[in-house]
Amino acid sequence: MEVLENFKKLFLDVWDKGISGVNISEIVIALFIFLFFLFLRGIFSKFVIKRLENYVSKTTNNFDNSLVFSMEGPAKFFPIVLGFFVSTSYLTIETQAAQFIETVNRSLITILIFWTFHQIIGPLSTVIKSVGDLLSKDLINWIIKSFKIFILILGLAAVLELWGIKIGPIIAGLGIFGIAVALGAQDLFKNLISGILVLVEKRFKVGDLIFVDGVIEGNVEKIGFRSTVVRRLDKSLATIPNFQFAENAVFNHSQRTNRRIKWLIGLEYRTNSEQIKNIKDQIEEFINSNESFSKSGGGTYVSVKIDQFAASSIDLSLICFTKSIKYLEYRKAKDELAFAVKTIVEKNNASFAFPSTSIYVEKN
């Protein structure tokens, strides 16, 4: 009986002292409190968040959709942070251990705050993109990514400070390292600055058809920090350093309003003045009556005039513009015009000229 009594006293003493002076009863209760908050987290995630997601998915507002989906992670993390704080507040902890627990609580709250800021940038971007007239979509995406990275760096620095890790010497060391890297990576910064200038000036955006003389022609698929990805007309993929777009003239074909057709039509010298006039008038009439071509005015015009008396032909200069900028529709309109010109010339009993040389032989 004395042995059992001694075991009972020892058991109760261990129970009271517990771990680092914390009563085991308090540890068990704290554990149950934390598990209770985890249970609440599961209910909150399953019912409240899911119902919110279903509700906002039915609305036409992109902001609330993005806000609910992006805040799902921090919302699920909040009960864990609160549960850990409440459960540890119930414990009677010694000074050294209390400081450690307080640092953990501060770290969890700091992570929650900066995670929330990081996630809320996504929904705010839908509002920022409403100023698309002032800033290009690609530049806005760059700004959003930069803000997210900046918040992550601030959050990491704040957590490190809580654990006594001074970031000042780290920043100083990174500064020296950055200078060394900058000296060896001048092209990288050159391309980065060029990319920003391209976006600010709105030279082109993703999806545009561009032409840079001697460099590239194709559709822009991605604008990166260092380079731009362009799908060439033969469907091959090219990655072009951004400085090429800052130092060379960029022709943005997607921004044009019309496609131009410019021809020289050579008629034989035996074509008389009346025939030439009829041909000119009928070609111009065809263009003005065809819905595929723009009429004169608003920056476009129709012109069918005598250009010059060439060596073996009378040249008519034909200039007009198609309404569509789509390549296949442009080719179709051009094809129709070519057939119409040939029909009109033949209808007026005239012929197209071709390079020729006349040789006269004198008789003695």
C-alpha cells in the first residue's frame, strides 16, 4: 500500500509540474481549445466560405468574385491563429517559455496580416485595370506582381525581426552583392528598363501584330521583364530582348485602321485619251460602290490618276484602302479589285503594257 501511495504522490507531482512547469491539465485543456478552433475552421470553410463562393459566382461583378476566392486562404488560417492564441493564453507558462510563445503568436499574426495584404491585391487589380486608358494591361500586371513581391519581402523581414534576426546586415550584404551583380548584368537591367518604357509608351500589347525592321514580325504572346515572346508568321516562336523594341522603330499593324492598296497599272501607248478617262472613272466607281473599300474622308481616300509616261507604258496610279484590317479579308478585296481592273481594261478595248523595245532599221 505504501508503494501505491508513493506512486500516487509521484504521479500527481508530475501531473502538476507537467512540462516546463505547465500543468498537464492545462495542456490537455489548451489542446482541446485548439482542436475546437480547428473544428470551427472546418465548419467555417465548408459552409460559410462555400456558400459565399456560390453566391458571388452568380453575380456579374468580378471584384466580389475575386475577393472571396483570394481571401479563402487567410480566412481558413485565421481560426488557427486565434485558436493558438486562446489556447496558449490559458496556460501558466514560465518567463522564458512565455516569451517563446508570445513570439510564435506575433509571428502567426504577422503572417496573417501580410498574407491578407498579399491576397487582397488580386481583387484590387480588377479596380486598377479600370484605368486601362492611362496604363496598359501588361504594365498593370507588372505593377501588381511587384507589389506582391514587395509585400512578401516586408512580411519575411517582419517575422525575422521578431525572432531577433537583424535584417540590416543582410540588406547591406545584399547591397554589395547587388553592385557586383549589376556590373555583370547590365544587359538585364537594360532590357528591364526598355520593357517598362515599351509598356508605358503603349507601343504594343499581347495579341498585337508587330513589325520591327531587321528584327522580327509576328504576334506578341508575352511581355516579360527581360524579353518579349513573339509568334512569327511561320508559327515559330521567337524570344526577343526588350532593348530591341526601345532602340528600333516598331510598326504595330494591329493599331492601323485600314489596309492600303497601291498599284501602278501600265497601259499601252496606243490607248487613246477617252479610253484612259473611261478606265480611270470606272475603276474609281467600282471602288466607291464596293463595301469592302473605304470612301474618301477620315484619313482614307480613293485615287486613280495618271502617274507618268514611262518608257513603254502610260502608268495609272491606283491608291485605295480596305475597310477590314484582317489579312484574309484584305486579300479577298484585293483579289476582287484585280479582276475588276482587268475586266474594265478589256471592256474598253485597251491592253496592259509590258516592257518592250522597238528597233528601227534605216535603209540607205
